[in-house]
Amino acid sequence: MVDIVVTGYGIKAPGILDKCSFLNVLENGICTQSILKSENPAQGDLVAGVIDEDFLELNKRSYARHPRAVRMAIAAAIDASEMANIDYFKSQRVAVIMGTSAGAVLEIEQYSAAAFNLKTFPIHGVSLVDSHTFSNSVAEALGLSGTAFTITTGCTASLDAILIAKQLLEAGSVDACIVGGADVPLGQWTINGFKKIRALSTATAIENAGVPFSKDHKGFVLSEGAGVIVLERRQSAQARNQKIYGKIERVISRNEGQKLLRSDATGKHMLEVFQETAGNTKPSYVNSQALGMELNDQIESYILKETFGSEVPITSIKGMIGHTFGAMGVMQVISSLLSMEYGIIPPTIKTKGKGFEHMPIVYEPTYQAVSSVLITAHGSSGNNACLLVTNK
């Protein structure tokens, strides 16, 4: 059996630009969300996860015409490739697989008025509606000419990207994969869309918005961000004395076959994916998808109880950074890698667990050896995905 390992990573999230800042947020349970001011007073302000940087210039090159989410993906990929010393590989033997949910919806919204006027229509307009801009731009920025895929499976997109990368590496089709996700869902289209289905938190106080595992709060917090990891076979990493941060043990992803905007309320589909991913492993903890939506959080409670009872701790980092859509899965992977390296389980902040008292929720930073983490992700009328990462 071929071991697929992580040899580098990069992350861009609210209040987080690198490994050290992410570790600080996780270790101290810091909420990095802020108030997003609305240009329309009738809409009202919103609690959101906002990154201050523009990433317009990267590696002394301008990326001003690239969508913001793509710029974030490039910035995270540069950090990941440098950490992994990816220059050791032939450019055509390195795959780029990026996941996204909202794509360039922010820019499409901004340029919508120009869509019917050829003179004012942007020269890069075609690229804005082509999600493959994500993977193609990352590949170009890193000088790679190998396989490139863009995965658009909603909130599981980056875990689905890791699944495909793992399969390519196991088959020997490529020698390394730059893989992850990026999303910037902070435009009015996305905000109104999730308000319409009553999924978005309308709380105006940061401490009351996007509260995981709480019946006293409803709705999640939108956030922008990007995460990228480098995967390769263990043999190649060891041959060049490259540090290994973790092993991708298993990734399972399945669609529920639900109608538009619906999810399986029974949790049976997610339970099957969760248990198959866990296998015979009892993880050190579960890095949960819980984000403050009642149905999703209840399903997380159900699958944990059915599989491990109260024997395995569970935590969610979304109270800190919000929900980054297709980028969230890989961000949970990176936080799990930090957990294993530094021996810490990050806390679930904001909540007191009202209605979830039976669950072994981690409320304070917990220092202990972490040998494996089970990660969950699922989306409306989309996929259920889980990933098991270990320190072996």
C-alpha cells in the first residue's frame, strides 16, 4: 500500500496568513471575525470572516485581473510549495487540483452592470465565469504544466480535491499534487441567497453569530479564505529528506441524491461515510463541520454518538474563522496537522453546548498527544465527505 503524505501547506484566512498565526488562533481560541459593513442600509451589517490583504502582487507579479479567491489560492499555493520544496519535481509530473464553491461570484456580481455593454465589459470577463481559472492560475504561477482540475462540489470541494489527488498519486500518474480550495463568498448574491433560506446568522454581535453546537443560536458566518497542501508518496519525501507533517489515511465522499437545497435529515448518509472513513481507527478527536446550522450540527452529534459514543472528543474551528465554503475542508486538514505537530486540540468557542450537553465538546485548548484526526464536511444537496489524517 502506498502512503500519501503531506509535505507542505499554506493558508490564508481571517487574521491568518501563515502557520504561526493559524497556530496562535487555534491555541488561544481567538475569534478572527469582524463586522462587514453593508453598502445598503436596508440590508444591515453582517458578521463575517474578512481578510484584510488584497494579494494583488505575488512573487513580484501583478494579479489584479484575477478573481480575489484565485489570488488567495495562488498565495496559499506559493507558501505550500515552498514548504514542500516542490522544485525537486518535474513540472509536468505535478498536478494542481483546486476546489471552490462560490467561484468568482464576487467579481461576477461587481461586473454585472457591464454584462450588456461591450465597451465596458472587462477583457478578463470570460475567465471570471470559468472556474478552471483557479487551478490553471495556480499552475501558471508555480510554473507547472501537469494535470490540472477544478472541483466544484460545494462545501466538500477541497476534500474532494484531496480524494482525487490521493488516487492519482496511488496510481503513479503524478509525483506530487498541489491541492486545496479557495472561496470568497462575501458578495450580496451569496449573502441574500443564504438569508433567503434562513441559513445565515443574522446576529449583529460577533459572539452570537455562527455558534456551533447551540440551540440558542441559529445560522452560520460567511468567511473568505484559501488553503493548500502538497501531497506526495512517502518514498519520494523520504528520499529527499523532506519533513512529513501527516498521512492522508482515508478520504470518502458520496452524494446524497437530494433535491435542490435539501439535505438528508436522518444523517444516515453522513453516518455511512463517517464510519467507513474511521474504519478501525479511534481518532484522537473529530474536527467537525459544525457551523451553527441546526440540522448540520444535529447530524454531527448523531454520527459521533452512533460511532464513538462519548469516547472521542469533538471540536469545531468555525466559531473562530467562520465557514469558508469549498476551502473549509482543507483548512480543517491544516488545523489537524498543527494539532498533531504541537499536541493540541483547539477549542470550540462561543458556545456553551446548549442542547448538546451529552457531547464531549472541547471548550478549552487541550494539550495532549494527537495521533489522528477525523474531519467532516457536508453541504446542502451536495456531498458528504470525511477524511482521516494521521501522524504515522
